[in-house]
Amino acid sequence: MEGARLIEPGVKYWILQTLKESSKHKYISRSITGNILIAAALIIFVGGFITYKYYTKLTPQEKAANARDKNGHLLSTMLTHKVDTYRKNEDLITDMPIWDMP
């Protein structure tokens, strides 16, 4: 006498195949959702970076002002050095230049 079976012989196979198909569809849908979210995050990041670079870019007027400030600083440094050199040489009794010995 055979043991008692609680389900029909083909039902077990059908349930296992249905679970496999369900698992496959679930995996595919999660993969697609994950890829879409990652792509959206990448697009937002790159778009934000490009927007930031666009709005923080210096205008030609600001570039010219920075160049003038840089040149003004250079000229003031040169003038200060020239005045210091003149004062250093002015303290001498004669107008002979100072020779720095190493």
C-alpha cells in the first residue's frame, strides 16, 4: 500500500514552476527599478554639477576686475620694494651701493 499523498502529483511541479517564474519576474522588476533609480541619481548629480559650474563662472567684467587687482597688487609690491631699496641706500653717507657678501 502506498503512503497517503496530500496533493496531486502535478500540483507540486506546478507550484515550484510558478514560484520560479514569480522569482524571475521579481528579480527583473527590482533590477529595472534599481537601474532607473541609479540612472536618475547620476543624471541629477551631473546636472547639478553642470548647473553649479555654469552659475559660478566668472563674467568677462569680473575676470577683468581680477586681472586689474592682480596687476595692482604686483605694482604696489614693486613700488614698495623700490621705496625700501631707496631708503636703504639713502641712509649711507656716500651714494655708493651696498655690497652684500655671502
